[in-house]
Amino acid sequence: MAVATDFATPDSPPGTGEPDPKRWLALAVIAIAQLMVVLDASIVTIALPSAQHALHISTDNRQWIVTAYTLSFGSLLLLGGRIADYVGRKRIFIVGLLGFAGASALGGVAVNAPMLFGARALQGAFGALLAPAALSLITVTFTEVKERATAFGVYGAIAGGGAAIGLIMGGVLTQFASWRWCLLVNVPIAGVAALFAVPLIRESRAHGNTSYDLPGAATVTGGLVVLVYGFTRAAESGWLSGITLTCLGVAAVLLAAFVVIELRTKHPLLPLRVVLERNRGGSFLSSFMVGAGLLGMFLFLTYYFQGNLGYSALRAGFAFLPFSVGIIVAAGAASKILPRTGPRSLMTAGFAAAALGMVWLSRIGPHSSYAVHVLPAEILISLGMGLAFVPMSSTALFGVGQHDAGVASALVNTTQQVGGSLGTALLNTVAASVTATYLATRIHTHANQQAGTVHGYTVGFLIGAVCLAIAALSAAFLITASREDIAEMATAIQAAPPNEPVPV
């Protein structure tokens, strides 16, 4: 998540007087908002098959339910952090809440696929305002070291446990109400949070140059959207079709323009020096590849559980629970192991274990046993991810200067979201193409249809395994920070002024 960006000094620095007496109530409001964002991602995952069926969404286009949100959220997150810092964090926090609620309501009453996709993109855009504002508010509200640690502990616990709650809630709402309530449930949550935010949260904003890199935001967002659309069109028209090649070419031009803009603008959205340092670059590359490999896995397993194994939406939610538990357990262990081993060995081992888990998933058939084929792979992937996430987040801030601390923090989330958008689109396109090729040479019986669909999933899992293997290789060859370096960085974080970025 994003933290305070370049100029992180509030109008009335809490550290200069008495602590805000309403700070713990403010934390409760911020926590509710964070829970809503986390719940939304996992709730919608379970609702995907029902939403696709109700709105007659094609297999090629179903990934837009996921990627419309993640692409909008990830590509606008850095800009959202700057807007929150300069316009006012409380103000943008409330705007984000109300906008997220409105977009959720629009998606909940969607009558066709474009309306749902548009609503999901709007959710992502307002989420890109809400998330960095929430985290920055914690930073400037809690100025005492122990209190701030407690506040971030609450925030992190919600981020980890909220996903598991969302899986169950998504199953309950989809099975006993409607998939639409997986979106509509955000409306009362956001409304209550916004209502209490007005009297409980203190406003703060940054001072200094308030310019925004709008050309950079426009080119990177446009380039990523066109790239995802090109992947989608490839499933329908082929990789060498005119429309596919045109989309890929336009995407390349826009993304190249983004790089040129970032090199020349005085206040870039993404200072390239942040990603060019070896350790940080390895962390961001790993984060990108993790997003690309994992979100596609969730998409395929959701359809596999409900379409092939015949699970209800509620049972499918419970089937994902071991994954959430494994990440929480392994992340707790990694935080204790990291000071003794350093980041490289943990990241390499974790990503390699996750890649092996994805290979294990590629062995499933149309009627494989959950306990034998899916559960062990889930556990292996989740344990590997839990081990790798902690050191990956640490190295993302390695050696970063004061002016770049917020951008570096936000990039971990941004790279995962953008990687997830591109990876989901690519994996879904490949899976659909593989299934079509499989069925082209066989009689269209129900058994062959199921076999072809699962064959597409297994190829997607193998590509996901390759993505995670690349993450492991990037950790092994790019990460050079030692355990002593990580210890020094932790000391710098503790010694940093409460309202300033970390000087490491």
C-alpha cells in the first residue's frame, strides 16, 4: 500500500502537541474501510461463475470482472497517493469511500457485461484514492512508536484475515442471496465509515510542490488497458490477427511514451531510479510475476470448484481457506526468520515452493480429488508465498531516499495489481485458446467439454508456475541485501521522525 509521498508533513503535525484523543476511534473507521477493500477482492472471486452466467459473459471476456478492477487500481495507485497527500488525506479518504460505494452499487445492479466491467473499473479508481489515504492517515495520526506499531498491526491483520472472511461471505451471499450482493454489501459499509470519518478523523495534507504527473498516469493506464484488451482479442481473433497486433503495438507505444515522460518530467509519477536499484528492482520484478501467476490461479480454481467438482459457492469459499491460513502462518514465521537469514534465501525458497505447488495443480483432471490434488498444492503455494512476502516487502524499501519512500512502498502493491491484470488476461486467453484447440479435433460431448476446459486450466497453471519460477530467479540473482542490511534498515525505520519518510 502507498504511504505518505514526497512531502509528508501535515498541516498541524500531531507530533508537536498532544496525541489525537480520537485516534483509536479513527483507526476503527480506517480499519472498516480497509476491510471493505480486502473483502471486495475475495468476495467477487467466489461470485464470478454466477455473474458470468447471469449476464451472459463469454469465457474470453470473463477475466474483465477481475482485471477491470485490478488494472484501474494498480495503475492509478501512485497518482492516488499524491492526490491524497496534496488535497487532504481525510477529504480524499471520504471521497474514496463514497465513490467506492457508488461504483459498487452500479455493479450490483448491472444489466449487462459492459456495465459490470465499467463499475469494477470505477471501484478500482476510487480504491486507488482510498487505500493510500487510509495508510497515510495511520502514519500521521499515530506518532508514538509503540502505538504506531499496534495500529499497523491491526491494519495488517485485517489485510491478511479479511481475505479469508471475504471468501466465506462471498459464498454465503452468492448461495443464499445473489452474486449482486457481493458488490452491494459495500454500500452500507462505506456509508457507515464515511459518516463516522467526518467527526473522528483529523485532516492532514502535505506541503510543497503539488504538481501531478497526469501525462504519465494517462499513458501508463492507457497502455495497460490496450495491452489487456489485446490479450483478450487474441482468444477470439488469434495472436497474428490485425486487431491483436494493432492493440499490442499501440500498447507498446503508450508504455514507451510513459518511460520517456518519466525520464523528462520534473515530478514523475514513477521516478525510474526507484526501480533501477538492484535489490528494489528484484523485489518489484518478483512482485509483478507473483501477481501474474497467482490471480490466474484463483480464477481457474474458482471455476474448477464450481464447474467441475460441483461445489456450491459456499463450499468453494471454504475450499480456498487453507490458502489464507497458510499465508498468515508462513508470514509470521518469516518475520522471525528474516533477521537471521536475510531476504534472498527466504524469497528464493518461497517462490520456488510456490512454483512447485502450481506444477502440482497442473496435474488435476476433470474429477480429481480435492484432498489429494488441490489441497496439498494450495498449502505448498500459500506457505511459499507467506515466506516470500515479508522479505519482498522489506527489500522494496532497501536503500530508498526520503523523497522516494512513498513511491517505493506503493510499488509493491502496484506491481502485484498490474501483474495480476496482465497475467489474468494472458492466462485466461491461453486457457480459452487451448480448450478451443482441444475440442476442435474431438466430438463435442459433455465429457470432452469438461476435459478440454480442465486442460486449458492446467496449461494456465503451468504458465503461472513459470511466472513464479521467474520470481524465484529474480530473487536469487538480483537480491544482494544481507541480514545486516535489513537490520540497519529496521533501525532507521524506528529512528525516523513520525511524519517523515524513512531515510535508509
